[in-house]
Amino acid sequence: MDKLIIEGGRPLHGEITISGAKNAALPILCAGLLAETPLTLTGVPALRDVSSTLKLLDTMGVKVTRDGDAVTLDASDVASFEATYEMVKTMRASILVLGPLLARFGTARVSLPGGCAIGSRPVDLHIKGLQAMGAAIHITHGYIQASTLHLPNRRLQGAKYYMDLVTVTGTENLMMAAALAQGTTVLENAAKEPEVVDLAECLNKMGAKITGAGTDAITIHGVERLSGASHHIVCDRIEAGTYMVAAAMTGGNVTLNNARPDLLEAVIEKLREAGAEVAHTANTITVKSNGKLKAVNIRTAPHPAFPTDMQAQFMAMNTVAEGVSTVHETIFENRFMHVQELQRMGANIEVQGNTALVKGIDRLDGANVMATDLRASAGLVLAGLVASDETVIDRIYHLDRGYEQLEEKLTKLGAKVRRSH
């Protein structure tokens, strides 16, 4: 199993380009199932989750063509409406084929998903939303079996649906399903994330009629068919945020190209509060720091508040910042698994429930640590960049799910990082 070996203590300097967003690419790839003609996407990152999604689509009969960061999907001859456990178990985003399959073909059999072990992310909101649109759904032997064959014209029916919890994948799944439904669907308490907006923009290019994406009420006027289109995936705000924290922690000066500050306002505000300098244009962000940072309190919440996907990175920063901070996680109940690994590096962290109390120390010690999920892995990489001596991070396959060319980008900025098999 691959390991990442980091020699800490080197300030990061230079510039890199941020990749397309994993969390936008995955639902948009699944949206390819809705189109009767080819959908062409650019800015698609080379990540394990993307490869898994393309493999899943291929098993269904979607013709997949990939050339660098460009992917073309031709779903004109889909032959299978099933996502098996073997295909789904490593990646929760596979649930996103459910809505498109049901909306276009009237039937779907999708395994209950796997993915990062960061807590309960129930799919019941997806199921209840589809049931509100008239779908018949049964869960048997670990599979969701869904059908619209009993409905008028075998089509989902527009509905008004209030989501008890804000769910990004739930919003995306139901939005895709509603795009081909008969009538109008209104999703209330919808997720506002930029990736939801990017999916809506792509669907509208395909002929959908969606308004309100980016607000908590999304209206979808169903259409009879969707066609292919061309769409460029939005930049990855979490990847950008991770390198921003890396620059601040190491006392560096880093410019990120293809990065949108309007998607990172909460992160920028907290970095400035910590003492880093942040400058930006419409598509670039520069972070400069002397490495002497002040501890900042963090409370995660749905967009546009502070993102849960940046919690581990800021906790790593707080471990070497001056003062005491609290990190309050409100989204996932099991997202402090990196704490134990940071403590192995000397971090002073106490956890009570969903709050961590972090007391900053002068320097972390390099150690052997284990990655437990995607963003925890990123937090450990950041800790390794400022630790004394050598840090060895095991189980980095998590990183490959969400960070394109991590070692190459860090090396370009002056870090000493290598992968060991």
C-alpha cells in the first residue's frame, strides 16, 4: 500500500493550477445518463473517484472517451440500469446514478453506497424525495430498487419536497431526476454549494429548466428530453483551500491559478484572522505568511459558511498556531479521526463530543501516521509539511480520491515529498 513521505520545515513558494472539482465532476458525469446525445466535459480531474465513476457508467453501456482532462459520454445505448455493490462500495457518490436512471429509463437498481468512514450520510432523503415524485422504491438485499412503470407515461411527477437536512448529493440526485419529470418540482432546504450550481448550469445547457440553484429553494420545470452539451467543470475550492492553508502554515508565498475567491470567502476570512495575507483576482488567489499564525475558532456548517471539508486542514494549522482554539464540527459526527494521528505528532488536542480544543505548540514532530479519510489525509499532509524530521503517511489511497497530482504540485512549490510503494 502506498505511503507518502514528507520532510518538513520548508516554506512553500511559487504557483500552481487548481484542478476541476471532484465534487462537481462526479454528479455531472452521472448527469450524462440523462442525455440522448453525447455530453462533453472539460476540466475533469484525474482522480480515483472519477475513474470509478467512469467505470461504473461504462458497465451500464455508456460510451466513455477520455483525452486528458476532457471526457465525452454517449448514453444513447444504455443497456444496464444497475450499479452493483462491487462498483459502489468504495464511493458514496455512486448513489448519484439513481435519479438519472429512474428519470430517463423508469427503472434502477443501485447498491447502498460506501465511501469515507466519516459518519452517517443516510440516503433516505434521496429515497423520500423520489417517492414524493411518485417512484415505487423497495430496499432488498442491500439494493435500492426503484421504478416509475406504474406512473402516467412512466415518468416521475413534479412535486414540492422539503429536505429535513441539507444534503448536497440529495439535492443533486433529486434535481437530476426532476429535470425529466412531468410538471414542476420545488426542492426546499436545498444545498447551496457551488458544485450544485455547477450541476444546474450543466443541466440547463443540456436543455433543463432549473432556477434558484445556489439558494435554498430550487425550481425545476421538467422537460421531455435532454441533449448533450459542452461544459467546463468548476475549480476545486477544497483543493485550493488546502494549498492556501499549506502556504500559511509553512510561512510561504503561493499563488493559485484557476481558483475562485468568491467560492472561498469563509476560508479566506479565517486565514486573514490567523494572520496570513490573502490577495486575489477573479481567478487567482495568493497567500503569504511569515509562519507565525494565531489560533482561530472554526464552526463547520453548510455553504456559504465554513466548509466541513476544510476542518481537518484548519485543525492542523491550529496545532502550531499561537493560542487556544475550538473546532466545532456540525456536519458529520465522526470527523475527528485525524485527531489521534495529530496527537502522535505531538499536537495538544482534547475532544469532547463534536468539539475539539486545540492548544497550539511550537512545532510538531515527524511520525508514522495513518490516513483515515480524504480530508483527514490532507490535514496530515499539512502537519507533515511543518513537522520536524520525517513524517510517513500510510493509506494515502484516500488522497488519490480527491487531490490530483498532490506530490507534483507540492514538489513544484518546494516541498520535499515522495511516494513509496
